[in-house]
Amino acid sequence: MLNKNQKKSIIFISNMYPSKTFPAFGTFVKTNEEHLKEQGIIIKKKIVIDEKGGTRVIKIQRYLKFFYSTFSTLLLSKYDYAYIHYLTYSTLPLLLLLPFKKIKYVVNIHGDDLTGSGKIHKVMGLSNKYIIKRSFGVIVPSELFKDKLLSIIPTYNYEKVHISHSGGVNVSLFKPDKTLKTKKNFIYLSRIEEGKGWEVLLKAVALLSGADKEICVDVYGDGFQKEEFLRMVNELNISNNINYKGALHYSQVPKILNGYKYFIFPTYRESLGLAFLEAMACGIPAIVSNIQPLNSISHAKASLFFTPGNEKELSQKMEEAISICNSDYNDMSDENIKISQLYSADKSKIGLARFLDNAFNNS
């Protein structure tokens, strides 16, 4: 924690932030805010968007209000620096301010805001280099994204890029529940959106159900492709094998996770994979895509890896998981818990506070 004479007042900015209505909207952002406060940093003002959806007009009005509040606050308020989440939308007001005012700020990059390939990411990405080069520091979720950032802007100071594992895992919250005697086999807990691999899971389940094997997966989550997901369940005739449970409040996740033996994570890309780490902290092995950074976090003694997008391999790994004996499963579980300790929230928030100290105390 910072000493009293080191305390900094900041403007906290994000276009994603959870609320009672949308509890899963930017969960990590709120966790990050709490960690900053715990380290003695004063949030002088918080400018966030904590709702989503609505008509195009409503969305435009929402963002115009957000941009105006960000612009006027950064221009007129007294503060030590700004902490900005997401490189794209949240940093747009800086484009108008930086030419005539020096703004001290750091940017917390999450993933697609740096490497997204969609049209909106390409358009918004035109200003990325300009914004990053003038920042006092950049926070990224993994070593993979630090490398990606420095490959895009090779002249950026390596020491100004800090790896913070999405706030880390709250290991006092995410931990094994030894009171549970029986567990279901498989859980998918993630957004139902492009890139998450939910369609690969459904096809894998269809392969297994078609072979007259009893297989059941409980699915938790929400997203833009939920209707497409439900339609595909019916088309593949696997409604008896897929139980859609809907979205979860973050506080419910540890209890739910502990009710299962295996976490299925068929994602195509991740900046870190915090959900993967949280399952590991509960001692739950994963059947997971063999991609970076997931295969750098875990290994074959803790997780069952398969080629991303390959439903046949995924189905085979699900069969393998069911057949693993209790002693081998317990070894995998213990290894997952051990690995997760390296990514604890306590380590993450202390490291972030030290990084911010170095970035701003002598500036």
C-alpha cells in the first residue's frame, strides 16, 4: 500500500462497468477499481458506462454523454492522472485534448481493443499508436499481449508496459468446496459470443450423443449469440444433453463452479483467460483450447488440451475426462490449485500499485 504522502488522486474511466441490471458487464473493471482503492489510490471521479443495449439513438446518446463527461473532466479538473480502461472508445476524448494539453494517463488494454479484427476495431485502432505513445504506461493482461503491443509499437519503452493478470484470482473466494460429495461432469461458463467456441462444444456433444453415450453439459452465460446458440441446440437434437442455465452474478460463480468436475473452455482466442484461472483455483481441471496464453498458464498434467475448433478432438477429451480414475483426477485438481496461486489477486494489485508509483511519482 502507498504511504500517505504518496497517495494519488485519479480519474477512473471505462466504457464498461457492472451494475445491478448488468452485473457481468465489465466485472474486472470494478475489481480493478477496488484494488486501486485498497492500495491507497483515491478515485476522485469515476466516469463509466454501466448499461448496454437499447436503440441506436439511445446508444449514441449514452456515448455522447460519456465522451463529454470525460473530455470536460480531463480538461478542467485537478487530478494526478487518469486510469483509462479499454483503448478504443474510452480514449477518444484524448484525441481532442492531447494536441494542446499534457494529460497524464495510463491505459488498461483488455484484448480486442488492441488486436480486434472487426471493422469497428480497425477504425478505432487508427488512433491506438498515437494514444499509447503519449501514455505514461500501459497495463496488459498477459505476456502474450505485452509482446503483441511491442510488436505493434516497437519503439515503446518496454518498462512502461505492465502485466496485470486481469486483477488476478481472488483465491479466498475461488477455492475448493470440500463439502461437496458428488459433482456433475461438465460446465461451460463463458459469454455466448463469436470466438468463444460454443458452437464447437455443441458439435462435440452431438458427436457423443449420436454414439448413444450419456453426456450432459450445463451452460452458463449470455451474449449476442444466445439465440443462435439455442437454435443450434435444437437443430443438432441435443436439448437433452445441453442444459442452458442463463447468466450468473459474479458472486455466484465460485459456488457454481464447485459443483462440477471439469470446466470446458473451447475459446479461439484469449488475452488471459481469467475464467480458466478461477476454475483452476477451485481445483477444477479444464478441457481447454491449445492456444496462447492458456497453454503457458497450464500444462498436460493439469489440463486436457485440444486443437481449437476441432469438435472431434473435444469429444475425445470429454470421453477421456470421464474415464480418469479418482487418484489421477485428484492429482490434476491439486496441480490446478498450485498453479492458480501464482496468479492471485494480492500479488496482482501490489504489483500494479508499484508500477503506477514508478510511472507517476517522479513525473
